[in-house]
Amino acid sequence: MRVLLLFFLISTLLYSCSDDQLIEIEGLEELEMEWCGALAEHEFLINSDLDYEVFQIAVLDQSGCSGHSFPQIDFETKTLIGRPTEIVTCNLNSNLSVFADPEDDQYIYKQELFPSGDCTTTFQEMYFVSIPKMPDGYTVRYDISTN
């Protein structure tokens, strides 16, 4: 019995001292934005009206991207993060979550892609999410996985 209790206490201490103490961010708002292939290799962290204006100009300056419209975002209370995704598949479902890692001063944008079907169509999507304002000095790590 003592061995079992000791094992339980050690397991609890090891688990509670783990550096995997991530906080899931609530209040995500996924934003639909049209695909613009010229931005396919970029990841975005937009935290101000000026950054958003620069982003919009960059999109509109790209060939074939001139008709884009952009949602209104209150950057006093929100941050916009995201990245384009391009994958060969017939259909694509995804699961998007954002976590805070206060120990490393970063947010983790976690996207799981679930492609299905046997075809050679290139599926292109701009995945952006508005989140509650990120603290100053934080960065974003983008973790994308295909299942």
C-alpha cells in the first residue's frame, strides 16, 4: 500500500511540474478570407490597425488578389493570426486551436488538417483567427499537422 501511495505522489509531482502547462485560448473567431496564392508561404501576426493596413495593401497588390474584402477587427481588444494552407486533396476538414504558453511567452497556433479523397486537386484556404489581444512581447509558433 505504501509503495502504491508513493508511486501516486511521485506521479502527481512529475505531472504537475511538467512544462506542458498550456492554456487554451477561448473566444476564437475564425475569419473567412479568400485565397491569395502570392501569400502562400507566409505566417501572420497582426496586432494593430497599421499592421492590418499594410497586410491589406500587400494582398491587394498581388496579381489576381484585387477583389479581396477584409473583415473589421478591433485591434484594441483583438489580435489576428493565421496562415494560408495549400494541400493536394479532394476535401479538407481542419481543427484549429490556439494555446498560450506563458513560460515561453508564446502562443501556439495548432491546426490539424484532415484531407480525404483520392484526387489531384490542390485545395487552397486562408486560415485566420481573431483572438483576444495577445500580451506584448509574445510570439506565435505555428504547428500544422496532416492526419
